[in-house]
Amino acid sequence: MKVIAIVGSIRKNSYNLQLAKHVQKRYAEQFEVEILDLAPLPMYNQDIELDAPQEVLDFKAKVKEADAVLWITPEYNSSIPGVLGNAIDWLSRVDRVMNGKPSIIMGSSMGILGSVKAQMHLRDILFAVGLNSPVLGGNEVYVGAVHEKFDAEGNLTDEKTIDFLDGVIENFQDSMKRYV
């Protein structure tokens, strides 16, 4: 199974990117995870959507080819980051490559709520007409106090979080059986 990870932060040492890399490494035997870089995407512009830049075409092609999308988002101003919204705008237009593609959502923050509000907004967005993505429900991953759960090398070290992720990934794999 091929999973595309879309991380809503372009910061070099993003905790959400570290979470994506943890998933990529820990579950490598269960499925392949490719983490996409949102930094090269230009701002969405309806004037160019029918003749989109190559960066957009490549991004959309990778999402289209994947069996599922793993969204990992921080929380900015009680919602999703602009860079994530921009990526979603490109995905929801013209060929709508997300239509019917399963999603799983995770996120982290240094606060105790672990991106709860951002994930609620993202879940609503993924149900929009241009996306129509079934989201694995009941398996929310909110990693609060994330700065205390990774070591200096970027490894997730909190055993309770790791055990919880193991259960969520097992549920995700079970739910994917109806799609692949």
C-alpha cells in the first residue's frame, strides 16, 4: 500500500515532520510512506489552474497514485496552516485527485491539545465536494506537549504515544482493506 504524507508545516525541524518520519520508518513493513514537500507549491490561482505549473502537476500526480493520504498538521490560529490550505486548494480543483481517496489525520503541538481545532477543521474540509475523502474516524491522533516526546535526533520516545499510534495504524490498515 502506498501512502502520501502531507505535512502542514514547511519548517525544517517541524515536530509534525518528525511525526511523519516516525510513521514512515516505524511502519515501513506495513506500507510505503512518501512525505511530500509543500514548499515548492505556488499559491493557488484560478487563473492558472487549467495550465498549472509542473510542481502542482507532480504533487497532484503523486496524490492520485497513492492509496491513501496521511495528513499531519500543526495548529495555527486555531485552524490549519496556510501552506496546508493552499495544497488542499490545488487538490480540490480541476481533476479533483482526492475524490474518494481515504485519509487519516494526525497532528502535534507544544500545547496540551495537540492540534485538536486544526484537525476538526481539516476533517470538515476533507468532506467538501472537491475532496470527498473518507476519513478514518474514531482514531484521532493529537500529540500534545510534542517537544517533550521527541529526542534531540528527532526520534519519538514517548512509549504511550508510540503504543497509541500502533493501535491507530492497525485500525487504518483494517479500514483500508475495503479500498485496495
